[in-house]
Amino acid sequence: MSANTTPVEFLISCVPCPICAKTRTTLRYQLASSHIAHRVVYTIRRCQSCGHHFACGPTDDATMALVYGQEFHKTSQQEGAATTSPVMINAHRRAAQLAAIGLHGRLLDVGAGRGYFVEAANVHFQAIGIEYSPTAAAAARAAGRTVQTGSFPEQTPLGPFEVITLWDVLAGFTDPHAAIQSAQACLVPGGHVVLTVPLVSASTSRWFGRHWPLWIPPVNLHYFTPGSLTYLLQAHGLEVITARTESKQVALDFLVRKALRAAGLRRLASHLKGIIPSWSVELNLGDIVTVYARKSPVLAP
């Protein structure tokens, strides 16, 4: 190791792309996590082959417990006590969209949080969820929603399922290949995976640079391009049917505080808690893509 090489750079210099496995990756940013009070730095690297970006840094159980503690699911964006809250509006809108294109049957929601989407989906499907956070999963069950506590894909509810959804969670998996492989295996032939992920190739990402609000490791560890996302899904026998950005409801105070944290103004964001109104606003910055992918309807011989 040379005198000018930091330990972090030395450790990750040969880390291959977690999507296409190519080893030509370049350093883009070193960012402190906005979700951990003490300074924990993650390194963002870019794959020169598929354009995928990924974060290198702590993802151990203790770190993740700090991130997904009791407060994570209590923000104005995650709390759904009222039917007019953003999370409930988005949940019912998404469930209705799935039903409108003819999807039906058993549905598994991965990363179900407090189970708001599970509740909304049960209008059209037989829906259950799995959630990493014991606190959030327990709150879901207390509200009568069927949400299992567990870490997907190590713990997978008994399938098969016609639909598996991963709303804003695939980017947080340390191994996206394992997650998609397990999801595909749990689907019936012709079943669908529906997911949302950060789109690093979006113009919004370029405009914000290192202050892009979706640089939030370890909540987001992966930042996709159309090419890296297609590669991942096709590697596990899933055909991309549609991929598009969609608007969703966002709480105004959550949006402002998230932007401040992305700009490195964590203390100011904390001071503004409870001051900015939690009005619901419609937002589509073009940097979150919704993907519908289908498993082959024919069983392999």
C-alpha cells in the first residue's frame, strides 16, 4: 500500500460489479450515511461496463439495526394512520394498477414495512408480506396485516405466488442476484415481479451530483441503469415487460428534510422536524423506475 492510499480505497480497489461481475470499476464518491448518527462513510463506485453504481461500506447486522430501528418507519412518509397519508395513497394506487393490468392471485410484498401495501393489495389479491424490521412487522400484525418478520431471501414465505413486489427495497440488498433468484423461484410460471429502484442514469442524478437525495447508503446500496437492471432480471429468467418512471405522493416535510440531509445539513433537518407541514405533494423526478418483469409461462424441460 502506498503512502497516499487510504485503507478504504485499498480494500475496495478490486471489488467487482455486483451485477455484471466485471472488475473495471471507478471511484465516484465517498459519502457519510445520512441514516446513522455517528459518521459512517460509504464509497460509491461505478462499473465501466454496465454503468451500475454501488456502495461499499458496513452492512453488518448491528449497522442495519441502527438504520432500521423504531424511527425509520415513523416518518411522515412511512406513517399511514390516515387514508390521505402519502404511504396509503401510494399503496392503493399501486395495488389498483397491478389489478388493472390483469394481475391476480397470491401476492408477496418484500420489505413490507408496516404492511400498508399488503392491506391495500388485499382488495385485489391474497396478499402477505415479509419485513426485516421486527418493530415494523410487529406493528403490521397488530393492525391485522399478514406480515412475517424475516430477512428475504434467507427466509421466504411459502409460495408459489402470482406476483412478488419489491417497492423501494431491491437497492438495499447486499446481493441483488440472490434476491431476484429467490423471487423468480417463488413465482408460478407466467408470474410477475414488480419493483422500484433508483435510476442513476437519470438526468436528476447528474444535476445533483454527490448531493443526489437517493445516495443514502446503506438504505440504498445499488443505483441502476436500464442496462444493469435488464442484465440482472434476464440473468434469472425474467423478461422486462415495462419500465417507466411514475409519480407518487410524498410528504412535504419528509421531502425537505431529505434534501437537507443529502446536502450535508443533517442538524438543520433535525431542527425542522415538526415545523414544516406534512402536506402530500405529487412528485416524479424521473430517477425512480418502476419495472414489471415476467417469468416464462412455460416450464423448462
